[in-house]
Amino acid sequence: MRASSPCHLHPLWLLTAVLLTAFASCGQRHEHIAPAINENDSLPSMTAHGISNLISDSGIISYKIVAEEWNIYTTEPQKWTFLKGLFLEKFDSTFHVQWYVQSDTAYCHANRIWELRGRVVVLNRNGDLFETEELFWDMEAHELWNHVFMCITMPNSDQQLKGYHFRSNEQMTKYSINNSAGYTPVNEKKEETTPQEELLNPNGPGFKDEYKRPSQADSHRDASQSAAAAHQNPQP
């Protein structure tokens, strides 16, 4: 009886080693899978309807918001959304309204950055009207800005300014705008007559008869009357 040679088992051991290596590599593989979506990532933790609320900053009432719907997300960073429009009034330290803003949609990120979109209208205490489609407000930096078209109407001076890249202080009283264009109407000043000119104006109500100059017809009439009187009363 002939003994089997160990060389006949080599292919089997080789196949086994390959399979064990493949299983080991599969066991050590890490699949890149994103974490499961939390319900809090897509749904607000609180929703309020028909709200009118005063908001304080550092213990001082700073502004008032009026909205049809207010959604609060507790994710990090925290976010507020006003998808059905927003009306906001900004107060000064004496609780007088510095300006108010109205927009179609609004977001507040981390209780710090306001993002207003849609039809955005701002009116400051001077009566200046700001109209745009996008406006940002940083409550910590105390400034507002945007990069889209802005139209500023100043009724008190009958001026209008248009441009891009708007930036302003928080009071909306000192602002700048780039690529600007606008107009300033010139009012034609009506000429006013002085009392003396009115007095010497022949067509004026205050003109006196003694200031009238005799016309040519009056001179001929006076000369004819003098000649007739001399003919009737000849001198001796």
C-alpha cells in the first residue's frame, strides 16, 4: 500500500487559507453609515400660533415679535422659524420704537442672527423706508446688512437711493450702499414780489394813481383841452 504524499493536500489548505482571510477582512470592514436621523432634527420642539411676544436681551426688553406661526427647534444651534411672515419692532433703551420690519419669511439662528427673506420692508423713526428681498441682523455685532438690491426712500427730503451691498448700524440711521443710484428732485422756487415791486406794478392791486405815468393819448388830450381853453379866453 502506497502512502499519500502531503503534496496532494496543498490545494485544499490554500483554499482554506484564502477563505479564512476573506472572512477576517469582512469582519474588520467598517461601513460608512450616517447616524440615524433624530426626530428632533426635522420637527420643532414647540409650535405657537397667533403670537405677540416681547423678547428681552440681557434682561432688557429689546424687541417685539408678532407672527402667525412660530417654530422653535432645540437642535444645536437652536433655531426659530417664521414661515408665515413676521412683524418685528426694535426698541431703544427708553422703550421707544427705533424701527420696525415686516417680511414674508424669517429665521433666527442661535438667538443671534436674524435672516429675513421675501418682501422685506423696514421703516425707521425718521420715516426712511427700506425695501429689499433679503436682510440680515446680527444682534451681537449690532449691525444689519445684505448683498442684494436695496431701495431707500426718504420722504422728508424727497430723495430715493438704490444700490447693492447695504450695511447699517442697529438704529438704521447710519448706513452705506454700493453701486448706488438715485434722484433728488429740484423744487422750482416761485418768484415772490416785494411790497415795493407790487406797489410799482401797474397791474398790481396796490398800485397808486399818483404813480401812473401819463400815456401818449393822455398827453394829446391834455394839449387839446389847453388849446381850446386858450381860444375861448384870449388874452387882451
